[in-house]
Amino acid sequence: MNAAKHAPTMHGTRLLAELVGIIASHFRFAWRVGVVGALRHHQTESRMPTKTISQFLICFLALIFLLSAFISSSARADNPAFQTYTQRDGLAADYITGIAFASDGAVWVGTTRGATRVQDKYWITYTAANGLGNACVTGIAIAPDGKTYFATNGGGLALFDGANRKTYTTANSAIPSNYLTSVAVDKQGRVWVGTLGYGVARLENEQWAKYTFTGNYFNALALDANGNPWFATSDGALFSDGKMWMRVTRANGLASNRVNAIAVARDARVWFGTDEGATVFDGKTYRTYTKTDGLADNIVRAIAVDAQNRVWFGTLRGLSMFDGGKWKTYTKSADGTRADGLAADQITALALDARDNLWVGTTHGLSVMGAALQRVTTLPVVLVHGWHTADSDHIDDTEFHYLRRYLERDGFQVFYAQGISPYKTLFQNAETLRDVIADAKKKTGAPRVDIVAFSMGGLNTRAYLESTLYQDDVRRAIILGTPQAGVRLWYPFLTREIEDRPTEPSVIELTPEYAALFNRTHAPRATVPYDLLIGDARTQTGLDFLKIFPPTDGLIDVWSAHALTGLQVRRLTNADVHAWDPEPIPLNPSSYLYPDQTYARYIRNALRDPDARPIGFATTSAEPLAPRNTTPLNVDTLRANETITRAITLDVNRAARFFARWDRGDIDLKLRAPDGSRYAPDSLRDAAYLKADIGDFAGYSLTRALTGTWSVVATRLDKGAEPLLLTTYADLDADLKMDASTDRATYALGSTVTISATLSNKATTAEVRAKILWLGDGALPRGSSIDLPLRAGSEPGTYAATLADLTRGGYYLARVTARTTTFARESQTIFAVSPKTAAFTGAPSTPLRTSARIENGSLVIETSVNVTRAGAFAVGATLRGPQGQLITSLTAPLTLKAGTQTASITIPGRDIRARGIDGPYAVELVLMDASWAAIQVDGLPNALTTDAYRVSDFAE
């Protein structure tokens, strides 16, 4: 609690106690005097002096008066006339432009940055990203049938009709302008709008009628009891009785020709707010009121008349009320204490609800008299960054520096997951995230947090949520552009990153091969909503380069981002691109984190939703990506000012893409076709070009590429002293495909590995080779790759080779190439060799000690493990119901010492209760060495079957 803030109240409490003490002392004195006097009267027949009694009564009454005055003043200070709400409470912005009331009790508040619908505990904001033509709302009107209309400044007229949204603009309708100032719906359901410079328009049965006048700048609009419109303009006021238009000006009696506001009272009087006071027309005469009469200021911008015909005037210097005889003004105190609770003196909108409560829009928030809105308690927001971020690990240097600004502007407490690093494993990053969340809870007192995770941050978030580290402290996880099934579109580049980053386990954790193990041992929590948002950026202007690809955000494909199922997994697709910096990508398309479209459309409302409902309408996921058809990768080094030329052979006259990726500095990339034609960024002909400096990437996309040998010409542009590492290749549409694979995904140490390749054209004379590279353990040198020729098999187009001398456990990369004089292909795959660092103990003659029991409302599974090398391990447990239904799958990170010991994993009862399926449960266990990118060392597909537990057995 802020003691300084509450100091006046504390001081008042002490003063009140002193006054009570004074009164009590006087009362005790009077009682003593009275009793003594009575005794003396009884004994001596003497009396208490009349003067003394009179003085006491006067003093007593004076103190009572002072106490009453104090209590009254304290009540006024502690209970101001208005309750104020701002953007930090949930409004779209602080500058209020319009207020309207729906029949279901909701209130719509228009602002310069969107409209907010408030009903009970729900505050939902809509902007241009949600269907408004423009976020600057200038007026709101609700029709009797519930349709809600929004006048906007630059986006025309927007209509919200339940889930359906429509916008009327000059591009799709006969509306005279997109710049509207006001809107109203009459008794016939006709929609009237005023414009800036283009007169008045009326929408009826989807047809627009337009009316223009001298001076077409309309400021406000009101309807009388018959539904006839009154318009406030910059050149007087206009009225229509359905047959003719009439203008009222200063010559008729208005205070000024510039009319800002207009209101029609129940007694049919019309009030005009002008720049020189307020004028009322009673049907016969005009009368003007100004500051000398009691107005707070002569510039009147809003008027409302209540059921008692009291008139409320919003001015530039406060709010005034006129009851026909007396004036009362409410202002924000000069010292800024808001004695009346008014947000600001600059009034911009006034409205009265069905109960005659007054709603006041100002330049600094919404103030309400007579009603109180339910304020929503928001949770701290933890931001989890993507794969690589700023070395400083400071939020202002990361991709979240914009999102942080949006969140704090809206009143959210923001925490950044410092310490999460690509040099740590997912399990280690999960421990870091646990500590970040605990710190956020400690600092705020909140019981839980919300998470917004970007890219690989979604995997780090899952590693925490879906492990025994989880503390039931996350309300919802919003996951943006995360490869749940691994990076597939750019798999060739990813394998190059693996080669170039020997100290980072995270780059292996991004592969589809690792994702298969991760998703086998992890499953979404049934108690936490997951919002999986992915962009299909092909529809964005300026990204023609992506149109030849399957649905992706430019980096992560839609299928991979949506490759999760679960009780509370919700999938959503928009058009975002996988980037945050507005500079490198042409035409500044929308990305997840910049500008604020995705935040405004989804994230802001989701974080303020007390029910953690889905952030949008669910979308159908895409099909999984087929392996890309690529040429062999070229890897070169470039020094400053150096140019290299590499040859790439295309064997079919179809679409092709040429890609380049570098690790530092900058390059210029050009192409030369077999016929001598040249392609450059400023000379594209039938090609599309994209350069994304944020990803050190450049590429050309051709709808039809000539067959033959192409030249890729790269020139280094920067003056860096260190060599630049450049990778180039081509991705092409062709019937000739090569599939390369190993016969298993994981091998026991010492087993024989078989590598095979198949050419779809059945070629038998290709030179097929494999380069095998051990990907290391983060500590030991990787060593040289193994060059292995593949021999032709008995079936045409098949090639194979075996390896029997892999002596180190870990992950291996196999890069397989096939070449002839007419074509060249490359395919990559990763396989694992399990190190002999631990195993589940037991043999047919010695039963494995594995058990399950209920303890403190949770299911505890124990198993015996023999460890030959102490270190970091993890046990994954999958629980299935009697019909094979997935109950949960989570992992326990463990530190185990050498020798035989018991490993346990606790499955919280809330996860079992959330599924609502009675046992018995079948348990599968997977043991992983987690000292580096986790690798399976043992597995028990049928570890045990539990007793026939019931869901009710898992009560906390």
C-alpha cells in the first residue's frame, strides 16, 4: 500500500479520534458536574449554575457540528462523485470520443485507438485489426435490433452484427467520405452520418442518400423524438423534418456559428454547444448561457439532458450542470487531486444510461457518476523470447521491445525471461522459466502469470509446462510462430546451422527428429489453454516471394506450428510474417510483434479475459510439408570486397528458388541464367526477390527457370575483417526426387547403421555419397566427418551403405548427395546413437521394480534405474486410459548419481481429473540422457498398468 497516497485519510482518522476524545471528556465533565450538583442539591439544595450548563451545551453542539462537517468532508474525499477508468483498466485509449449503451447492459466506449465493449467483468477492445475501418472512432450508434455502427476517421462506417462485421467505405459503397464525425440510427432503422467536408449521408436498405450544403463540415448529430436529425456544423446547425432542410445560425440566435454539440431534451428543447456558450431553443426563442451565468467555459463540446431535464455541459475547463435555476461545476482540482473524481477538465463526450447515470468522456479517461464498472484483475505477463536474441539479454534490445510498450501502456506488469539461452537445453531453460515466474509472482503477489512466447520460446514454455517442474502457476500460454514439429521448410539451412553451432544444443532441438522425441514425452497440459498462432504470410503485399511455398510465416510452416492436440489446444492462423523489425522486409508487413495488429486483435483481449477463452476463431491446420527437392548445398567463405561464382544445375524447366544464407556481414546476390540473362534486385523480369537482413537471407523465385547451368554470383558488401560463411542452393519443382533415410531413428551404441537413398527416376549410374558428422556433446571436439559411398542396390535407383564403427553416443547428421551429368540432388537426415549412460534395471529373471501409487492426491510412479555416468537425465511418462486415451504425458528432469537407484515422477491429480477418465491406466516410460540435447537411452513401452483408480481418487 502506498502510505503517501493514503496519508490524508490517516490524518483524518487521527483527527476524528481527537474530536471524539474531546466530546467524551466534555461529556464526562458534564456527567460529573450533574451528579455532584444533584447530590449537593439533595444535601444543600444548591444548584448547578445555568451559565455553566449553557456553555457546555454550546461547546457540545459546536463539536458535533465540527464532527459532522469533518465526516461529510471525509466522505466527499473518499467517495468522489465520479469513478474514473483509463486505458490501464481496459479501455482502448484514454481519449474518449463516444459512448453508447446496448440493450443487454453493455456499454461501448469509442476512443482514438479503437472501441471497447464493457459488460460486467469483460472488457473487449476492437480496432482496425478487428474489423473497424479505422481505429479512430468518432461516434457510436446502436440500432433497436442490436446492430452497432461505428463512425471512424478515415475508415468509413463499420457495422458489427454479432459475429458478422462489415465496413462501408468509398471503395465499396456510395458513402460520400471515409472521414466521418458522427452517426445515429432513427426509428425507421435508417443510419445517418456526418462527414468532414462531404455533407450528410443516410443509409437505408443498403442504399446511400447524400446531402451537401454550404459548409459541409459536420461536428455532431442528434435525433429528436420523431427521429428527425439535428446536425451541428461549423456553419450553424441543420435540421430536417423529412421534407426540407433548415439552417440555424447566429442570426437566428445561436451564440456562435461553430456548433460543436447538440442535444434534444425530453421537453423538446434543443441545446446547442458552441465556441461562445450554450444556446437553448424552446421552439420559439433562443437563449444563450456563458461563463458569466455559470458555465465552466464558453467552449462547449458535449451536451446531455437527463430525465429531470437537468442539462450537463462538457467544456474545455470542466463539466457543468444546470437544473434550470442553479449551476454546479465539476473540475479536476488545480493540484491534480481529482477531488470530484473527474479524469480531466477537457470533456469530449457525454451520455446518460437507462438509469440516468452520467458517463463523461475526457481526454484522459472515462468518468462515471452513479455507477461503477467492474475492474478486471490482470495477471503479470512473462515474455519468452525466440531462439537467438540480443547478447545483452535485456528486453529493450530484443524482439519484445515493441510488445513491452504495448503491454505497459495497457496496464500490464511485464516480466522478461532473462537467462533463457540457446546454449542451454530445453530442460535447463525450463528451470530458468520456473524461476522467472516465481519472481514475477513474488514481486506482484499474483497467484499465476500469463505467458506470451515467440518462436522457440514456445518450446521452452512447453518444456516447463509439461514437466514436473511446473508449479500450477500459468493461466494461459499464447504461443506465436513456434515449430511444434520442428523446422521443415528451411531444413537444409537448419542442418548448416547445426554444423556451424557446435556449442548450442538448441539448434538440434529445432529439428523434426528431436521434435518427435519431445512430443512423445511431452503433451499439452489439460489444465492450461494453449493458443497456437501462426501466420500464412503469402497474402501480404510485397511478399510474392512466399507465394510459391506451402502455408508458412516465411520461416515456420503452418502444419508444424499446429502439430499439437489436447483438451485446451486452440489453433489460429493469420497473415503474420516471422519477423519483428520493420526495416528489412519490403513494405513493412505485419508480423507477430510489430506493428500492433496481432497484439490489438488477439493478445490484449486475451490477457484481460477472466475466462481465458480462445483468442480467435479456430482454423483448420495445413497439410504436413513434403521433403524439399533441393540441389547440393554450396558452402563458401568470403572476405571483404570478394566475389564468388558458384554453378547450380537445373534439370527441369519449372519453378525454382535460389537461396543464400550468411552468418555475418552483408552480401549482394545476383543470378546468371544458362542463356546469359541476368537477374538482380533491380532487374527481376519474371522473378521475385526477397532480402531479409534480420535473417541474413536473400533469394530469388522464378516461375519458370531454364534448364542448364546457372551461376550464383555473391559479392561481400561489408568491410568486416572476419571471413563470411555463405551457403547457397536451389529448391526446385521437379518429378525427379531423392529420398534419403536411415533404417532407424535411434540406435544402441555399437549397432550397425544403414543409410539408403532412392532416386525416383530409377537412375543406376548416379554417384551417391553420404557425409556423416557426429554433432557432439557441447564439450568434446566433433572431429572430421565420415565420407561414405553408397552402392547401387538390386532395385534400380536404390543405393545403400552401412556403418558399424560409431563409438560415440549422440546425434549424427547424414548429408546425402546424388549426382550425374544432368542432375544433382541433396537430402539430409539426423539419427541418434544412444549412449550407455543409464538404463532401466531388470531382466526376465529379475523383475523390474516399477510401481504406481496415489500420494497426496497425485499419482506417483517409481522405477529403478542403473546409471553408469552421473549427470542430468529425464524420465518421460505417458499415461493412457483403458481405451488408449491419452491422459497426460510429462517429463521429470532428474540429476542422478552413478549406480542403481529409484527414479520417481509425480503426475498431479488435477491433470487426471481434467481428463475425467477412470483407470486402470497404462504407463509408458522413456529414459533420456539430458546432459546435452536430450537423447533416449532406454524405454519401457509397457512399464506397468495401475490399479483401477477412479478420477475421484485424485482429490487434492
